[in-house]
Amino acid sequence: MTKEQLKAILQLQEVEQEILRIEKRLGRIHQEEEQLRSELETLKGQLSSLLEKRDKLEKDIKNLREEIELEEEMLRKTEEKMALVKKDVEYKALLKEKAKHEDNILKKSYQLDDLQKELKKLKREIEDKKPKIDKRVREIEEELEDLKYEKDVALRKLNSLKEELERKKSSLDDSVVRFYDEAKEHYESLVVVPVEEGICTGCGIKVPEVLFSKMLKENSIERCPTCGRYVYYRL
Ligand SMILES: [Zn+2]
């Protein structure tokens, strides 16, 4: 490997590292989007279930009021009949009917009372929760928009980096690219790494003083005696 080839490999490696970084970021963006979407769905579900409950209660109350009106109407008719009947037995029968209607009216009035209380409570709950839910929904929608923008930028960058990588690879000898790909697999990551403060950043072991001195003075690319990676000096 000539120094020029190693420098080319280093550039190749930098582009690949940048590609990996952006791919990771895209993965996190995707996760964030999923979380926000699921939160959005939950919030919208909570709100619509509250509103549905309210609508149902309002409908039940309306129905119950109509039923009460009907009972009242029947009660009135029974009372009219009572004023007209002569026979005691008929009168007794009507009296029973009257009692039944009165009883129904009472029962339904209690039910109506309960439903109205329930509706009042529910409306208060909606009044309390709806603005909070609406606010969070708007926030999430804005966050999703930002993420989409970031994703578009990242994807464009990723494409241009991939093109750059291909350009760089095609400008190099096949043997150099092959060497790089094999070495990359062997080291499971970086092939050419900097030595910082005398330590190989590939394996974390100090390089011998003589080697370090040579890299420092000659700006050369050497091999780390511990891990075998290509190393160069970096301040
Ligand atoms: Zn090393």
C-alpha cells in the first residue's frame, strides 16, 4: 500500500462513516415519527371517544324527555277519562293506570336527572381536556413536519454521499478497493485510524514511542503493532 493509496482509503472511509451516521440518524427519525404518530392516534382517539360519549348522552336525554312527555300525555288522558266515568270498577282501573303513569314519570325523571349530571360532568371534562389535546396535537404535527424536512435533507445528503463513494471507488485501482473492503470486514469497522495522544484509536493501545515519533515527524502512515490497522498521527 502506498501512502497515496492509504490516503485515498482514508477518504473512502470518511465518506462511508458519514453514510453510516446519516443512516443511523434516518433510523432514529423513523422511530421518532412512529412514536409521534402513535401518540397522535391515541390523543385523537381519546378526544373522539369523549365527544361520542357526549353525543350519546345528549341523544339519551332527548329520548328520555320524549318518553316523559308521552307518559304525561297519557296521564292527562287518563285523568280526563276519570272525570267522565260513572262505574266504580272503571274508575278503579283508571286510577291504577294513573298510578302507573305517575310512577313511570317519576322513575324516568330520576334517570333524566342522573343523565344530566353525567352530561354536565362530561362536558366539564371535555372543556378541560380538549384544549390540552388540541395543543399537543398541533405540537406533534409541527414536530412531524420538522422531522419530514430533516428526513428529506438527510436522504438528499445520503444520495450524494453514495454517489461520491462510487466516484471515489471507481477512481481507485480495483485491488485497492478490494483490499479496503476485506480489511474493513476484518476490523469490523475502520481500517485507517488516527493515533491521538500516542494511542491507536482503533484498539485503544499505546503505540511504541519510536513509531509515534516517526509518524509525527514524517507524517507517515504506519501499522499499529497491536491491531494491525493503518495509523497516522492526529493532534
Ligand atoms: Zn491498534
